[in-house]
Amino acid sequence: MLLLLLFSLSLMLLALVFNSPREIGQGMWIIFKSKDNLITDYMALASPGAALFNAGIISMLSLYLIKRSGANLSGATLAAFFTMAGFAFFGKNLFNSLPITFGAYLYSRLVGVRFNTVILSAFYATGISPLITEIAFSLGFTPIKGIAYAYMVGIFIGLIFPLLSSRFLAFHQGYNLYNGGFTCGIIGMFSLGFLRMFGYNIDSVDIISTEYNLNLLLVLIGIFSTFLLVGLYQQNWSFREYEKLTKETGRLVTDFTNLYGFGLTLINMAIMGFISTAYVLLTGGSLNGPILGGIFTIVGFSAFGKHPRNTIPIFIGVYLALLLNIYNPRSTGSTLGALFGTTLAPVAGRYGPIAGIVTGFMHAGMVTNISYLHAGVNLYNNGFSGGFIAATLAPIFEVIEEVINEKKRKREVQS
């Protein structure tokens, strides 16, 4: 908990390095009232300081809710926490996230369960938060009506999300780590269909910054180096059992904190942070708000299924597709497709690197076309795409594996 608190505070303090308190305040106001569907980089929309401060506030609130609810600090909790922090750089803020979280809290009260049993759903449900901003400010309602309608929708989404999320897990059999993204995608698809039916259109956004590469690189190096040192200290300066960790498939539910302890988990989180950052730089991408969101999400899920062996094949597959298709492999959208494409890491972990490369390649095609269904109001677009890819490819790979194993058994019998 202390490390997460220091992480949250460091984001807020770093904001003051980039901008003055006055500029941060002005930027926060811009963030609250502006549409923020994909892709809206808060660093470009407002300022780097405002984006960092917003991420710090969201992180701090998430940590408070974790502590207050009595939730365990597990791999799943770490994944959700860093997802909240990451997406606070492009899409999530207090205004559009609170009603959804409150809806999940109401769900826990209505069904008579403790809030800590649904708190992860409360966090992941905020992936649809841009819909709240759109309804409040972009559909032509008066401010009071817009906010009232938006908050009613947000509370309703929070109420139904825990139910839907648990059911949709069976659709992809746990091979899509961003199950919340698939759930948000379904909700977003229905919501946009309803709005379009009544003549309301939501346009996609492309607001991106490219000028903060060096400064943000230093921030990331500092954070991941700290994680690595703390992890090594807890591991008695050893990588003991790390090779065993990288042999896990990563399929839901694979909690590295329970299996290998907090120290080794932190080491894996740091290593994955460095690998993700290296991918961005080596492919010519720019470090900005959305890219930080992608990197921090990978770091979080490196406590809950991701490691180098099951993610690098996905990176390779996505990048190969980007080299061959019509899209610029250096663009922020393309880079995000690779970073968030690691939601399919369990496929590579279970069926091997070749299957991972094929999966990454297929994901690159799906994710660039599926966002129309929700017009970017689902921040977890890759999780939405990943659900369909996993549900399609996992059974195919399963049959291929069975055929290969059967042929091996026949050869062994004959010999």
C-alpha cells in the first residue's frame, strides 16, 4: 500500500514540475468539461501537469477505495489500480468516473455483498466513462439536464456491470485479460446504437501530444527503477523463481502475488515496464498520455498474467501487421494497438510464441475497425477486440494442438 501511495503522490508532485498550480487548475477544468472519447490525450487537451495531477487524484481515490473497502492487495487489485492510473491520462477523471463507481457500490448494497467483492468491477466499469461526458456536454441538453441524465446513465452502468462482467468471462475462456474492456465494449455498442437511433452522433477524437518524449522517459525510468529495486530488496537481491513465473500461461486467473510473492511480482512489473517503453521507442512512437496509459496498464497486469514470454510474441505479431497494412506503425493509435494487444498474452502463454504472433497479427486487424461500434466511448477498445479474437482463435489453436499431439502419440507407438 505504501508503494502505491508514493506512486500516487509522485504523480501529483511531478505535475508541479511541468506546470504551475494555476495552470494545473485551469487544465483540470478543461479536462472535466471536454469530450474525452478515444483518443483524447489530456497532455495535449490541457497540459502535462494537469494530466499528471488528474492521474494522481484518480490513483489516490482508487487507493482510498481499496483501503476503505478492505480489499486485499492482490495481483488483480494491482492490475485494476494501474489501469485506473493509466487511463487517467486519457479519458478518465473524477467527473465522469464517480457515478459509475457509485453505481457499483449501489449494486453491492442491493444484492447484499461487501463492496470489496465488486470493487474491481467498479474500477473497470469506468472504461465507459467518456459516455458520461458526452451525454452531459455534447448532446445539446442544458447543463443541469445533461449532467443529471449522464449521472443516471453512469449509475445504471455501474449497477449492471458486475453482472455482465462475470458472465462474459466464459465467452473468451479467460484468454482475454481485459475482460472489463469486453464488457465496456458491449455496453458502449448498445449505448451508441440507442443514441444513433434517435439522431445523436458521437464523433471520434484524435488529440495527441508528441513533444514530451524525454521528460516522460525520465519519469518512467524513475518509476520502474524504483519498482525493480524494491522488488529485488524483498527478494534478497535475487531473481529466484523468475524463470518459473515466465512459464505461467497468464490465463485468468493467474495472480503472481499469490504464486510468487510481492517482491518477484514487482520485479516482473518493472521489467515489463522497461520492455513496453522500449517497444514504443524502438518502433518510433512518441511518449504521451495515451501511451503512458498503455504502459501503466501493462505494468499493472504484470501482477496478473503478463510476462516477457507471453507478451513479446503479441508485440511481434501486431508490429508485423502494422508494417504490412495501410496504417502508420509509428502513430499513437498503432502503438496503443500493440501495447493493449497484450491483453491476449494468455494465448501465447498457452499455445506458444507462433500462436502469439498470429494472434497479435489478427488483433491488429480487428482493433482498427471495431471502435466504430462504440465511437470511442469505450476506452478499453483493445479489450473489446481481444474478447472476439480470443473466442475465435483459442478453440482453433486447441484443435491444432490436439491434432499435433495425436500424431506424436501415433509416431511414438509405431516406433
